[in-house]
Amino acid sequence: MNRNSIITALLLSASFGAFAQTAASTVQRDVNQEKRIEQGLQTGSITTREASVLERDESKVDRLQAKALKDGKLSDAERAKLKAAQDKASRDINTAEHNGINGNPLSATSQRAQADVQRNINQQTRIEQGVKNGSLTNHEVAKLERGQAKVDHREAVAGSDGHIGAKEQTRIQHAENRQSKRIHREKTDAQVRKG
């Protein structure tokens, strides 16, 4: 009897693990992946051009999150699609880190890319905190992820030639500033997560 109870408990916990991908966990995974990109830029194991491709992947993930959370729910099919996209982005980061192509982490271009990716980390962390403390609803997260997708896309385009100029970074920073204001506005409005 005791053995059956243990097996049942293990099966239930395993099913919760598969179901556990929530808005907070998907945003946390975004934070982790952005940290890996930044770390690769800092060590030179990821070039600016590679970071551009990786930011394109992150933009796709953010758009999927926005679409999935638009109705306020995350269905099993949406979870699976989102997990597959995040797994692909993770594999792409790993490939870029270990392909033997190195960048110069001290170059102006790499420094700009590092600053932009660090800002992504900060923005995604703020979104994640809003989900966890209930100040952001899933609808709001959807809007913010759509905005984050636009920022990531801008970064992808800017670095696609392996160079990010000062003017390009200024345009990225303006987009990041708008996104930061949106995050603040959504977190401090009257809407709160239920349940």
C-alpha cells in the first residue's frame, strides 16, 4: 500500500512538472538564454553576428509567448510549441558558443551588443517579477513580450552584418526605453493576476 502511494505521488509530481511551464517559467527561460548570449559575447565565444542570429531566435520565442498568452491562458499545445522554440534557441546558443568562431569582446561593436543584451535581461527580469508578484496579468505579459520581440528584432537587424554602429545602438536604446516605460506602466496599473 505504501509503495503504491509513493508511485502515485511520483507520477503526479511528474505530470505537474510537464504542466509546470507557466508564463513565469517561460519568461525565466528567456532571462537564462539572454544571460548565456551575454556571457558568450563577454568571453568572445559568441560573435556579434552570431548574437544577432540568436536575438532573432529570441524574437521568435517572444512572439510565440505573446501569441500564446494573448487569451490569458497557456494551453498544452502552446506550451509544447513554446518549449520547442526555446529548445531550438538553446541549441543555437550552444552551437554558437562551441563552434570555434570567436569575437573580440573588447570591440566597440561587442560592447554595444553586450549592453543591449544586458538590457534585455533586465527587461525580462522585470516582466518575470511582475508575473511572480501578481502585478502583471497574462494579457499584459503578452503585450510586453510582443514589445520585447520588437526590441530583439531590432538588435538582430542591427548586428546582422557583424557590426553595430552608434546610431544603430541609439535606435535600439530608444526602443528599449519605450519598452521599459510599458513594463512600468503595466506593472503599476490596477490590473492584478488572479489565482
